[in-house]
Amino acid sequence: MIGQYEEATRYNYIAHEVDLLLSFYEVTVEDGRGRHLAKDIPISRVRHPAINAIPLPISKAVAGQYRCPVTSDTDGIKKTLNAYRDNLVASNVEGCVQLYTSDGVLMAPGYETQVGHDAIKQWYTNIRKLVTLDVEFDIHEAVAITEEYGFARTSSAGTLKINVTGVTRKEANQELFVMKKVEGEWKIARYCFNEGKPPE
């Protein structure tokens, strides 16, 4: 009986936690009744194969303690992205680097992954010697997922000049940023891009 009681206790605890999650996430399931919200059928009301689990009520106060914070702080993300574009076009290496977190990661096609300010600074220094960019950023998405993390999806288009020859050609890329707020400022935590099709 003791073992059975312990099992019932564990089951009810797990069922309680799942009920809690379903109480504020609109998860859908599909069964004989068709598609419906999973929260309409709390798992704690499903009979355990061997034990009759007791449904556990969930108060709104308790559920509120577990609710994920929601933020709409997108202007700060856009501000950082626009600053990055301005520093990139100005070939301002230090300005670009300072927009990254101290452990930031840059993943550029054809290059090794650059981790940390020193490596990222060297990469931008080398690129500045090779080419000069004149591009505009189009911010398609800028989302603050939590108060600390967010992401952005952008595309850029313009021209690229090869510094040695002076030859200029059309340039386009698509970019993905993972953002992190550090001391109240959105920084680039992870950045990767690949070449896109230049506009006609």
C-alpha cells in the first residue's frame, strides 16, 4: 500500500504540473472528438492504469507565478540593428564590435566561427581591408521573446566595392540575429548571414 500511495502522489504531482502548463498555453490535441484545446481535458482527470488519480485544483494565483514574462521591447532591438548597419557602412570596426555581447558569436559563410570580441574585431578588420559596403537593412522581424532575449530577421541590399580593384557590384544578404539585453541595451549575441539575390 505504501508503494502504491507514493506512486499516486508522484502521479498527482506530475498531473498538477501539466494542468498548470495547459492552463495558460493553448495546446491542441486531436482524438475521437476532433481537434480541441488540450486544456479542456486536464491530464489529472485521466485515470491512471492502476491508481485513481485525484484531480488537483489550480488557483490563478499559483498559475500566475509560473507565467512567462511577455515584452514588446522591439524598438531597442531595431535601434541596435540600425546602429550596426551605420557602423558597417562606415567601416567602423570598433563600432560594430561594441554592438556584440562579450561572448558574441559571428558565423559568416566561408569563414570559421568567430567567438568573442577579439576574434570578431579581427574579422571585421580583415573585411574592411577587402571591401567597402553601402547597403540598406530591411528589418522583417524584431521580437523580444523575454526581457533578456530576442531575435531579428533582416535582409540587406546595396553595393559592394572591392577595394583593391575599385570594382563595384550589387550586393544582397539575408541575416539572422539572436539578441541579448545587457545593462539595459540590446546587443548582438549570435549573428549569421548568407548571400541573397540582389534586386534587379
